[in-house]
Amino acid sequence: MPNLEAEEAFILRSSPTGESHRLIRFLTRKHGIVNLWAGGALKSRKRFAGLEPFTLLEIEWRLRPELSVLTGARIKRHYPRIWGSLALLERAGWLLRLVDRMWPEGSGDPKSFEELKDAFERLERSAEESKGAEEGESVLASAFRLLEQSGWLPRYDACVSCGRVPRPQQPVRIDPEKGGIVCRVCGSGPLPLSPLGRRALHAFITQGTPPPLSAQDIEELKAIAEAFVQTHAR
């Protein structure tokens, strides 16, 4: 069958169209972001099994000039512990929403897909091992590595304007428009980043072990990731 693709995918978002159809946005392994029309998806559970977020799918779709068509889907990997925890669903949902805003259709690559898949595996594993304190850091690590892959990673080692390096225990301010830390002399920035948050950000990118983060540190890092996506994904 011409133009038929088959690959792994995660659902980023879905909306009904008509009585039984859905328009679904996927992150796929080979083609990055794709928007697919699923005719009869709300009725045909056999042909479209497992069309839910937080599930690794194997999908088949046909390339069309205007709107490509989903022809089939099956569950490849279910994450029962994520589905069974409101806290894990919130963290996984935050990451999916970030990825959804990060790239336009046709963008993304296998490395981005693997990072998202690894994030889900780590969340599932942390729940199995009762390591709840690591869940927030795990999702943030993936978020910033995805920003790095997009070319939007905040500069966190020195002022983007003058190159001044902050002291290890010095809180800094981040300006998303300028791309990272801006020191006081150069005008500062709207978003705070604590010394622990800066160390964690370095660990995320270098695959190191981040320091234990407070709830405030996590919220600061989440705000920075969201602001960089909002600023640069235009």
C-alpha cells in the first residue's frame, strides 16, 4: 500500500471531530510530530486499540497531501503505575504538554522520541522502587535535555551578556528572551534560579546525579523550561 508508515508513537493530544472521529497529534520515532485523522476512532476499538496518552503505541498511518490518516494502532507498552498515580499522571502530562508546544509538525527526531520514552520508563521504575522524591527531577531532566536537542537550552554557567561567571552559591536570574543567566550589572532577568537549581541543571545535561531539590527549586526549573518553550517555539 503506497505511503503507508508503521512506527512507535506517543499521543501528545487528541480532539474529537464529528460524532466518531478524532484528530490526534503524535510524537513518532521516525517522523517526529505528526497530526493524523482517525476516522471512526471512537467506535472501532479493535482497529484503534489503546488510543490514550501515557501509552507507547505502534501505529500505522498513510501519508496524504493535506491531512494524513491513521489506519491502525495497538498498545506496545502500558505504564500501569503511571496510570495508577495522580502525581505521576500530572508529571507525565506536564512533559507531554511541553513537547507538544516544543516543535511544529514534521519536527523532532529519534533522539527526542527516545528521551520521552526514557522519561516514561524512569517514572514507571521510580514508582516500582518507591522513589517518589526522584520523579520530579526525572521529568525535569528530560525536559531540559529536550530543550538542548532543540537548541534552546538556557545558558546557566555565565551571564549571556558579559560572560561573568556567578559564584557557586550565588542565586542568579534567567532571561528567556536573552537565552540564559543575566547578571545584575547587565540588567538581571525575570526568573530566579537557585544555586541548587543551577547544579541540578548541569547534572541533567551531563547525565550526572542531581542534588536533592526542594519543591521551590523544582517549580523554578519548571517555570524556566516553560518560559523557554513559550519564548522560542514560535
